[in-house]
Amino acid sequence: MRTHFIAIGGAAMHNLALALHFKGYRVTGSDDAVFEPSKSRLQKQGLLPDELGWFPEKITADIEAIILGMHAKADNPELLRAKELGLTIYSYPEFLYEQSKHKTRVVIGGSHGKTTITSMILHVMHYHNIEVDYMVGAQLEGFDTMVHLTETNDFIVLEGDEYLSSPIDRRPKFHLYHPNIALISGIAWDHINVFPTYENYVAQFEEFIAKITPGGILVYNAEDPEVLRVAEAATNTIRKMPYATPAYQVANGVTLLDTPEGPMPIEVFGAHNLNNLAGAKWICQNMGVDEAEFFEAIATFKGASKRLEKIAESANKVAYKDFAHSPSKVAATTKAVKEQYPDRTLIACLELHTYSSLNAEFLKEYEGALDYADVAVVFYSPDAVKIKQLEEVTYDQIAQSFQRDDLIIYTNPQAFQDYLFGLKFTNAALLLMSSGNYGGLNFEALKNLIEA
């Protein structure tokens, strides 16, 4: 099949391009910017565009599928040419559905925990040599790509993002998958640039449930009040399976999960991760893995990339990096690290980087999010606010939002780095939470400092 990617360099897009290439498709693509690791990975397979930019002449009548990435604009010259020729244009999720409509589709949704739960499921399947197709939002240990597609596998596991599908398709991605088995991990208002009210955001999850195939299964986090409400209110013909955080203890920095065979040490920690684990267990059981097999496999799960990822450790110092940016995830992640290291000074550094987090109106949602930190630091770049064309966020607005008199705030990347490198870190746990890089923080030098 001849496919062309408009905006091939994106994290999700280049992985789908690689998956189709490995499946035997003839793949081409364009982009106006391609960064690492996408660049090297595409180059290795001969898929990197010869030059950057958009070239309408690449769009020819023999192309059977145009796959349009979010990075492209609605007036993209290649997109306009594809429309002229009457070619079939898919958004990323539409094409994934097309590839999986004859499979059992397992879709993991929720405002937070999606990547971790999907990763746990795939880890368990991989551990037991069960072949499944998948799409996950992070690079996983033991997996070559974030997308894998075959003609033969019975199941596909899809991370179900509620963000928009493409520049010309404003539907949330997870509305397009029509799951046979679905999971909702939590609902906490996010993507306020698309869903301007809390009610509008919650409605997307109600629609997601409505799109579960008749006779399908909804696995849901019964500890989240909003998830519980929308799950119980659903009237379509589905089976509902609630889950809750399992019992566990923390001893000497090790989390022990209660199992029928007794306490079992696991690599991940924090109540939110144990809650994610409970959801993953139900999904795996519905995919044919029994409870004992699940526990055996999950004991070796180390976590998804940038999800409470340990980046450095020495005798009495440890540092973690996490993708957390939404208020609920920041609070859960900070609490998890404090529970794991109750006798250490927890230094929690949050970068306000996303559209939502840099919105002055949304900032109040962060009240209490850093309360579990002994030292709370917020970094944001005024330049990022300008790039996103938002109203300027002031120092006072941030200080007021978090409701901590001792909150430390930095807007200059060098000043923030100097502050970090000036800390002693004696008997400390450092937590770096961001979907960015703090304006160019030298993570390698920081790692060396922690490990010294």
C-alpha cells in the first residue's frame, strides 16, 4: 500500500511510518522540521525526507492513503493538493482504526496514567511472549517502536488520547477507536485550549464510553469521583468492571504489593502507580492472562520513559524525572516520592510548560499540588507564554495559585540551573516535573552531581 505522511517527523507519526514500513507498505513523507530521535530512526530506514518543507508535487494519484499529522496546518500545500486529487486522507487515529477494525481493540483512556497503564499491559504481554499490536505514547524498554501493526495478531492495545485528531478533524482521538475493551483511569480537566469548560471536557469521556462496542467491557477507576459518575451513568450494553488501589506497604524505600502469595516487591511506587497497576491487571485478565501470571510479570516492570523515571542515585541522594504537568498528576507524583522517601528532603521542581499550565485562569487549579514537597520550585519561561500567544503570567499569580508562602519561582533558565547546582542534596530526593527541559537544563551534569 502506498502511503504518504504529511508531518512525518512527529513522535507518534514517525513511529507509525516505521510500523507501516516494517509491515511492507511503501512509505514517503514530508515535514518542515525533523528532530532527534525521529531523524535518525527515519534515516536508518530510508524514510527521512531528502529536504525539509512541503512539496505538492510529491502528492500523486497513486497514493492510497494520506496520513495527516497535528503539526501540519489546514492550509498545508500538500494537504490542499491531496484534496484536489480526491485522495483518501486519514488522521493518525483514523488510520489506526482502519488497521485494527477486525481486531479486538483495547483502548486506555484517562487524563493521567494512560501511558503507564498501556506500558504495564505491554510489559506483561511481552514477558509472557503474547504477541499483540499496539500504540503507546512513550518508548518502552524491550520494544523497538511505539507502534506495532500486523495482519495476524488478535489484539491491539491503544493509548487513547482525548486531544484533537488532526488540523481538519477536531474530534478527540479516542472517539475514533470504538473499543471492545476500554479503561478510564481518571478525569481531571486538561487541554483547556480545546475544552474551555470542565463540563465540556468530561463530556468527551461520556462519548468515549458511548462508543464502546455493544457487549464490550469498561474497566474504570472507582476511586475517581468523576469517573465513577460517568461510568455508572452509562446506559449502553457493556459490562462494567471497577478497580481500586490495592493494599501495599513501603519498607526501606521498597514498595511491597499485597498479593495472594504474600507481599511482593515491585519497581514502581506511589498510590497512583499502584492504582494504575490494578487497572492494568483487569485489562490483562480480560486478554487471557491470569492473576498469578500478571503478578509474576509486573514485578519486573520499571516504568515508562519519563514517568517517574529514576535518572540518578547515590548513597543518600536520588533524582527522578516525570512528565507530570496537570495539577492532579503533579500532586500524585509529589506525594508518591515523599511516601517512598519519607525521611529525605523532597525538592520538587515543576516547569509550567503546557498551554493549560501557562494560562492565568487555569493556574488556580494548582492550589496544593506541591504541598508534599519540603522545597517547592516553579520554573516558567515568559518566552513560552509569548510563543503560545497567552496573556502574560505574573510572578504574583503563580505565588498566589500554589498557596505556598515559601514557593521558589524562577523565570530565567540559567538562574534556575545555578540554584539546582548550588544545592547540597544531602539526604535528599529531587523530583523534576516537566514536559519541557527547563530552558535547556544540563541533565547530564545534574546526574553527575547526584551520583558524586
